[in-house]
Amino acid sequence: MTTKAEQLFEMINARNSDGLLSEPAPSDEELAFAIQAGLTAPDHHRLQPWRFLTVKGDARIKMGEALHQALVARGETDEELFRKVRAQPLRAPLILVCVVHAQEHPKVPVQEQILSTGAAVQNILLMIKTLGYGAIWRTGAITGSPVVKEAFGLGEQDIIAGFVYIGSLSREIPVRERISVDGFVKEWN
């Protein structure tokens, strides 16, 4: 293999999730660069189904309240859970809300648009790592809450693919060991 391919693989393999993130977050210019990498994702018929919202500063408190209201709307009453969910957005200085702006198309099903957005998010995660920051991609049932979608001004057709928490690394996480492709690939006849 070429040195370039090996370098790319090592960079990809070094990407990992870290939930302990602190200031500073990437600058607006760095974030725009990372999102630009996301916009290169595979995109059948160039629908550009991705949308991104940034949440930082005091808006993170407002996001925590929206998450809390989503739990209330689904009947939760656990005060400890409310406290925890309100604090979640404060775990990082920047949150990127990753949205699939699903569109009706005769040749591009919504599933493909979701996968395209996932590829965009992966490109962003790789670029964030390359820029020297950490990130973690979070989802969960709350991403499908109508209360959360409304809080972010999203339409009914929009799907929250997840929240990417971004910031500076507080610790060094060891690079994962390579996983053998055996057991994951099988020739079909």
C-alpha cells in the first residue's frame, strides 16, 4: 500500500469518541472547514440532505431545557433524570445538531438520505480530530421527539441524526487496536 493510504488509515483509526470535552471549541473558521469536509459525502442526485445547527454558550442551557421538556412530554417524572438531561449540553463547549432534511425523490429514498448525512457526520468527525479537537456523536430516543424538533425549528420531514459534542480533549485516549476484517466479509457466489 502507498504511504498516503497508510497515513489516511492511521488518521481514521485514531479517531475516537470522547465525552470529556472542554474549552476551547474549534473557531468558526475551523468548524466551517470541518463542515465543508462533511459536504463532500456521497449524495445521490445532489439532494444535499444535510443541515447543521450550532449550539454554544448560553444556548446550551436552552437546549438542556428543550431536552427536559421532551422527557416531560413523554411522561417522565424522575427529577434525577431531568437534572442529568439538562446538564448534557454543558459537557462540551460546542454542539453540532446534525439534521437530515429529508426530501421526496423517486430515485433517492429517505434511507439513502439518512446514510448520506451519516457519511457527512463521519467526515466532520474525522476533520475535527485532524484539527486537534475531540468529539462524540450522541443519539437516543430523544432525537426523535417532536418537542426537540420544534425547539430547533425543524420541519416534520426533518430527522435529527444526532448531536455531535465538540471541544478540546481533556485526556489522551489510546488508539484502538485494528479489527480484523475476518468475520465481517464473505464472498457471495
